[in-house]
Amino acid sequence: MREYLLCLLAAAAVTYLTTPVVERIALRFKVMAAVRDRDVHAEPTPRLGGLAMFFGLLTGLLLASKLPKMGSVFGQADTPMALISGATVIVLLGIVDDKWGLDAPVKLAGQVLAAGLMAAQGISVIWLPFGGTFVVDPVTSVLLTVIIVLVCINAVNFVDGLDGLAAGIVAVAAGAFFAYSYLLSVELGIARATLATLVSALLFGMAVGFLPHNFYRARIFMGDTGSMLLGLLLAAATITLTGQIDPSVVAGPALLPTLLPLIIPLAVMAIPLIDLVMAVIRRTRAGKNPFSPDKQHLHHRLLEMGHSQIRAAFLMYAWTGLIAGTAVAVAFIPFVYAAIGFVIGLGILIWAVKRPSVSKATSTDLMRTGAVR
């Protein structure tokens, strides 16, 4: 645990300290988020914050490579390089997109390239927990890896609509994923879970280190550089845990333990995935491109209900924590206790959602005048 905490703190510290530098770079080269109809910020804001998080990732990986107890990760030489290769491609893609803007097909091609590089170098789905252990062939392995990466990247990208929202949700999700993968890797001795644990720790540190600069009112946005990087790392942790751990190791007499390696990642990503699916369905039914922007995401609806931007962000954090925390709890405590906790938390959150901090009319007026960004 101590090694993971050291890497987490290093990633957080470097991200926090380099974000002001990146902000100045964004201002110098005019890498700015303009104000659009669907946005809730009232003035152009620097983006490119994902570059600072990338520095935090590299620092955390460098430190981990020097720690003896992390040898099980770095003993597989291709795996860390696979993560760095995919992250580098996605960050370069994000920088270009944040500065000049890219068409959806070009961004999709870049995301596929990043996923393909990771798959080719060792981060890929090897088997699935169906019918015991179902080993997938190389082509299917790459295909599944690319799909998971694309879904995670775009889910985080879609939910990145309020100050601090994406970073906070990813921090909560990474914390839950860390708890699950750590208990498996350390307490149960599953060596292949170590990379998932390390990535989750670094991801948590990067998100927490960036939040002070990005929370309401944000001085800098993460941009597509950050949202795509966070999505890629969530995908890498998911693939490493879900696709490379033999499900028979965690299987018990019931079906649920066998499926947990699949359920946990879905629960951790539940809120971004729900937002992504709803957006695709909504836009497809309207005859629009699934990737065309609109102002009907979950956070937009919370604002329309009368919640302030800060309250809306915390509500989204809480929903993520409830779903992900319950899924992790099911793995280690009796199901009935986890279910009771979920029902109690669900009731509290429903009550909180239905009690906005300001009236709907006031919230709408604030959004129009820029008081709520």
C-alpha cells in the first residue's frame, strides 16, 4: 500500500504544480475554450490541462519503476511501454484538437491508433469470464480492446461539461477501482492485478491534483487532452483487471463472484456510460450525428432543475460513489449489507436531487448572465 500511496502523491503533486505552467502555455498559444451555446462557462478559458496530468502520469510511472515491490509490473517490459505509447498518442491528439479542433472521424482514428498500440504491446483482453475461462483469439482480443478504449474515452469526454465534473467523477471511480484491484492483487495475491492497481492509484492522483485548478470557477479546463487521457487510463485499468485475470481465481460457489471482474468496471463507469448511451439514443432518434453536441446531458438537466453548478457536480460525484462503492462492497461483504447501504444511499440521493439549491427560474437566469458557468 505504501508504494501505491507514494506514486499517487507524486502524480498528484506534479499535476498540481505543472497545471499553472500549462495554463500559461495555453494562454500564450491561445489554446482557449470559446463560449458556445451549450457551454455553461461565461468567458473564454484556457484548456490543455490534460498535459499537466500526463506529466503526473509519467512521474508516477517513473517512481514506480524505481520501487522494488513494483517489480511485478515492470518485470513485463512491454506493458508499461504500452500504457505510455497509448497515452502519448492520445495526448498529442488532444493537443491538436484543443488548439485547432478535429473532425469526429479524425479523432476516432487517433483513438483507435492509441488503443491498437496498447493492444499490440500487451494491454489487451485475453479472456472473458464466460463458461469458466473463455480465451479469445488475437483478432477478437484487439477488437475488444479497441472497443473498450473508445467507449471509455468518449464516456469521459461526454461527461466533461461542468467545472471539476469529469476530474471528480474519475477520481471517485479510480478510488473504487483501486480498492477492488488492490484487495485482489495484495490480499488474494493476484499478480496480474498490480498494473490495474497502479494505474488506478495514478489516475486518482492525477485527477485530485488537477481539481484545485479546475473546480468552480475553473481557471483551466482539461480539454480533450485530459478527458481522452483519463478515459484511456480507465480503459487500461479495466482491460488489465477484467481481461487478464483468470475469473476462476475469484470465482466462488455463486455466479456473482465470477462476474465481478465485469461488473466492477461497469459500475465504476456507470454515470459516464449512462450519459453516453442516453446521448447517442437521443441524437439518433432526432436524426442527428451521435457525436453532435447538445445541452441535454445529465449535468445540464440538474442545472435546469435548479441546482447550482457546484451542487450538480457533487451530486454526480455521489451517484458515481454510490454505484461504484456498492459494487466493490458486494465483492467483500455479504450482499444483504451492500444492498441495504445502496437503498439508503439511493433514498438520500433521490431526496437531494429533488431539492435544488435555487429555483429553476433563478438557475436559468444565472446561466444566461454567466453567474453560473
